[in-house]
Amino acid sequence: MFDRLEIFQLAGGLARHSASRQAVVAQNIANADTPGYRARDVADFANTWRAMTQENRLGRGEMPMRVVDAGTPASPNGNTVSLEFEMLRGIEAQRAHDRALRVYGSAMSILRTSIGR
């Protein structure tokens, strides 16, 4: 019943997006020495969320993560992984995940208050 509230869907979507981004960052770091490897990133959450709401997929729990090229400059061996950028992306993903948990917790507190618990 309450899982259909948009605030919970938003918090869950942000948490899933952050987890996907963290996984892509880990893959990039694992391939930091692979010649010709192109660093990847997950498409922006705001654009992904907007596309989901326009396609009415919120109630179905679907949230496809589009992986895109990170756009970092290539080293002489053709690898585009920058450990500094990957550390920053990992921190951004962690902060976004923490934010999603705080939003979810706050919404739960408001909901509990509204029903008198």
C-alpha cells in the first residue's frame, strides 16, 4: 500500500541508481591497467527518473540504468580510467545512497507520525 507513494519510489530509485554507479566505478578501477579500456559511468539520475515518470514505469519497479562513456581523456595505451575521477565518482555515489536512505527514513517518520504511531 505505502510502496506506491512516490517519495518511497524516489528514494528506492536513487538507492538503486547509486548502487549501479558504484558497481560501474568498481569495474573501471578493476580495469585501470587494461589497454584500450574505456571508462564508463551511469547516466544522470535526474534524466533517468524523468524518463521513467514520462513512461509511467514507476509502479512496476523498473529502473533501467543506462551506462555511458565517462568522457575522460585517454592515456598513451588508450585507457581512459583516471583513478582520481573514479574516487570522486565513488564518493558521489556513496553520498547519493546515504541521501536516499535519509529521505526514506524521513518519509517513514512522517508516515508513522501521520498514522499516530
